[in-house]
Amino acid sequence: MKNQNYKEALNLPIFKTISEATDELALDSYVIGGFVRDYLLQRNIPKDIDVVAIGSGIDLAKQVAAKLPGKPTVQVFKNFGTAMIKTADLEIEFVGARKESYDRGSRKPAVENGTLEDDQLRRDFTVNAMAFSLNKRNFGELLDPFSGIADLEASILRTPTNPDITFSDDPLRMMRAIRFAAQLHFVIDTEAFQAIKRNCERIRIVSKERIVDELNKILLTEKPSVGFLLLYQSGLLPIILPELTALQGIEEIEGQRHKDNFYHTLEVVDNIAQNTDDLWLRWAALLHDIGKAPTKKFQEPVGWTFHGHEFVGSKMVYKLFKRMCLPLNEKMKFVQKMVLLSSRPIVLSQDIVTDSAVRRLIFDAGEDIESLMILCEADITTKNPNRFKKYHQNFKAVRLKIEEVETRDHVRNFQPPVSGELIMETFGISPSKEIGIIKDAIKEAILEGIIPNEYEAAFQYMLEKGHELGLKKS
Ligand code: ATP
Ligand code: MG
């Protein structure tokens, strides 16, 4: 197995160019990390390629760029000693081989030049530490001092050195372990997992942006519960997302139990992952019940209640997004809206569906009505097959009703059929609260089905309302 050659992995023209540039500078260079791992796993070859030079990565990048068609610019990150070239379809990062040790309490590395093996030793996992040579003398040779290939064949994530050191040096690696386990269907080596448990508190020194990057990648896996359960078992989840772990547990009073909303949530996320790749809708699924922890009450005679959890939950979304440096823009508003409306279609599916209730739902959800339905269907986690079937059928009926009502009444992108200007003109009034009152009354009348969503009817209704308010047609 040792020193096997993988020339065929390097048939992209860029590797030949790097090899020539390496030769011209009398250096050594290797492609390392994700590219090698994914090639050996026969995964899609990544667009980002990492090259390590024994010497200056920046010099090598410049030499390579000068040989490429169009001479792309080299982005130099002097502080990190790295350089990047972007071509039409690739991003190649060059770095000089490093030997490093971290100061405890920060993750600012003290960096020294090192050999290839020094550099491989400071990488996160053995399967990420393998390199293919780009040198003329042994082009394509696999350099694998830590038996990454054996770990890859056994689907194991193991650190190249003592895991306590690896994880303590850069605690983000604990999340990377879990993310790779979830993405690649690998298992984390037992010793490494014990080390994650011991070091989990150190995640606090890692920037929120890096943590969120990994959380997003976990959320985007095929079965996100795999990653979230590992985060939970490792002790990382209560530190990063305590709102979620607060949902864990079942309480019983007077023989009445509520479901474990943490495990329920993970099921909902797995369900939704089968129907959408939208990261934000997956976040909505993850957070849809977070308001249940602070609103939980046992009330005679009904039992367990979570009154207003959707509203409380949507407020918590803002705090959580702010704390985690997630975007506070329309993405957050979307997640808030999904959480706030998350019970509405369920209520509809249980009662006799009136047109006006459906119109209100469409009005409130607007463009996001389909996302909301996907969320609500994912929320069905009953283990009773009859109920499961019944609930899904009910939602089908709600969907049909939504289509029927929307086709007729067009309230999804509700535009008031009578404008404020027209109201002012009709009654000869200037901007005042009456205009708001009339507009609101028209909207309510349409949603309630008192009048159709049409100009003529709305105009008549406006006259009536104006009259009630003591206004006169001018
Ligand atoms: P992917 O691109 O799918 O996230 P990757 O393994 O390529 O996977 P990158 O973040 O692109 O991950 O990093 C490239 C390589 O750099 C890794 O394979 C690993 O060798 C090394 N690496 C990245 N981040 C770390 C880290 N925090 N600690 C140690 N090594 C790391
Ligand atoms: Mg990569």
C-alpha cells in the first residue's frame, strides 16, 4: 500500500503547471487535504485545491500564476503566509509547510517553517493529512505518514497526533470532526470522541462565524440528526445552542407526559431535509419549537400546554441569530415567520376549513406559503401509522383548499384594491387616521369573505365605511 502512485488523480492541467513551477523554484510541493481525501473516496472532486510548498507558498503561487493563460492575479494573505489563485473553475490555495504551536486561550498560531510531515501533523484528521506529490521525481506519489488511507478505508476520523492537543489547539476541529462524520458517514475514533468531550468547553474561544459555518454544513447533510446527536453527546450543543437542548426531556405530572421536543425537533429536521435543500427552511425546522421550553406549563384540566410558543420562539430566533452572528436580514425574518406561523396549517387541518381561515393563512404567509406547508408536513412525527396517514391527508386537503382560494381571491401578494389616494380624493380629505381605518376595514372584509377581492366591491365598501365615519363624498 505504501508509496502508491496516483498520477491519474492529477490529470487536471493545473497540476502539471504547478509541478513545472515547483521545479523552476527548486522547491517541493504537494496537493493535500480535501482534494486527496475526496479523490480517494471517489466523491465529487472539490473546486478548492490546497497546495503545500516546502518553502514559500506565496512565491510558488506567483510562479504558477505567471505560467497560466491570462495570468490570473495572486491574492496574497501575508499574515497567514498563504496565497490564492482563482481560475474560471478552481480556487487554489498555496501555503508554505508549517510547524506550529498555539497559545492557549487564543487560536493565534505561532508559526515556523517545517517539513511536509510537520505540516501533516498539524492537520485535523489523518484522512485530511494525505498528500500527492507534485514534484517531477515522484509525481503522483501518496505521502501518508499517519495511515490516513487505512482510516479512510475503515471510515474513521482520527487525529494525526494526541487528540487532546489537536482539539485544544483549534477547538473548531471538534465541530469539523462531527461535520465530517455527518457528511462522509464516518465514525469518530473513540479516543478522539472522548477528547472532544473533555475539551468541549474550549469551543467558546472560537469565533461564531466559524461555528456557524460548520453548523450550516451539518444542517445541509442528508440526515442532519446524525450531526446534531453527536453535537449533543459531545457536550458541544448545550454550549452553542442551549435553546435546543432546553427542549430535551419528558416530564410527567398526574400520569400526563409531553413528548421530548428535542428528539422531535431532530426528526422534523430529518424529514424536511428530504424535501428541501433551503438552508433557511432547515434552520426554521431546527428552531420551530424553541419557544416550548420557556412556555411549558402544566394546567388543570388540559395537561401540558405551550401557549404562545410560536410567538416566543420567533422572538428567540432574533436573539439567537444575533448571538451567533447569523444574518439579521430577510433570512432571519423568514425563519421568524416560519416559526411564528408553524402551527397555523395544523390548526386548519384539524378543524373544518373555512375559506376565510385559508385566506388569512395565505395573506400572512404570502410568498412563503409553500415553505410553511413543507415545514408543517415535516412536523408530523407520529409513530402511529393511521394518524400519520390521516395528518398527511389533511394537509393535502389544506393544500387543495389553498390553491382553490388563491386562484379565486388572489390574496398571496395582497395589494389593496382601493388606494389611500383614492380614499382621500373621494372624501376630499388629507392624510389622516381615517384612511388607515378604511383600508384596514376593506382588507378585513376581503379576508372574511364579506366582499370579493375586486375594485368595484371594495369601492362600494369604502363608501359605506366612510359614511359610518361621518365622511361625505366630495
Ligand atoms: P471541505 O472543503 O469539504 O470542507 P476540506 O478537508 O477540504 O473539506 P478545508 O476547510 O477546505 O476542508 O481545508 C483544507 C484542508 O486544510 C483540510 O483537509 C485539512 O487538512 C486542513 N484544515 C482545514 N481546517 C483545519 C483546521 N481547523 N485544523 C487543522 N487542519 C485544517
Ligand atoms: Mg476544501
